[in-house]
Amino acid sequence: MTQVVLYASMSLDGFATGPNDDLSVLHGWAFGDPTMEMHPLVNREFFNAGAVIFGARTLRAGDRAWGDEDIFPMPVFIPTHEAREPVTRNGTLFTFVDSAEDALDRALQAAGERDVYIMGSANVAQQLLSADLVDAVELAITGVLLGSGVKLFDQLAHAPIRLQPTRVIQSKGITHVRYDVQH
């Protein structure tokens, strides 16, 4: 059964990015930091997804890490207020849509029976969590206190949102914690 999974890296103090949208500390594994490594199971689950959703900020911030590498083997849907044509870059189709809900509808159609992942974008994640459209939350918690940046969960329209922990996986420099959202 298809699940909508929020997949986000987070500092111990709840930030999804550092100051100035810096992803290098939380996503050190993607920037060549040898002290961090994504767990192979979590990595495999993500790359088996049928579609991904993230915000324009995540796209801009990711440019530094992705460079000219192949990025994602699945389509990516990006809610934005700017009308833009789809872009294919490094083998990935990026489609720009009007809203987080539209992104989710399009991603679910594209994914078929596979999961849809909301990757990183705090704003998009908060919108879809508040609309009760997320089935699971997968956090890659990095043992760092950033002190500032973009909080992952500070703008929820409806709280509390109850989560049931389903697994904890230790990896090099990262603790992966998965929760089911209690609808």
C-alpha cells in the first residue's frame, strides 16, 4: 500500500537547515563528510520511492551538493508560486506545481503503487502534515545543535499531531527514527 513519507534530516534542536539554508552539517554524508553515513536500509527505501516532493528552497540548497551528478531516479514535484516549465536535469524530471496538495496529487499518480517521499522541505512538510496527508515520518537526526536555521515543525496549523515510533536505526553520525502518523 502506498505511503506518503516525510523524510527529513534534523538537528537535535529541531532545525531542518542551518543559517542561510546551509545543508552541509545535517547532510554531511552528501557533502563528503566521512563522519556521517546514511543507513543502507533507509537509503534503499528512499530510492525505491515512486516520486518525491520538495520545496524550491530545497532545490536551490541542493544544487551545491548535487552538482552534475545524477540526482533522483524518480520524478520530483516542487510547489512554487512562480509558474515554470518542467526541467530535466541530470536525468531527473522536476515539475513545478501550484501547491503542496497539487504536488501530492501529481506525485501519487506518478508513483503508482510505490511510496511518495516529502524530502526535507519544512514548509511543504508542515502544510501536508497539517492537512493530515502524511502517513509516516522518517527523521535522520544528526547529533548537532545548530542554534538557528529553519525549524522542521514550527508552523503546524493543527497540533498536536500524534506519532507512533516504529523503528530506530543507528548509523554513522545519524540516528534514523521512523514514526507512523496517527490519523
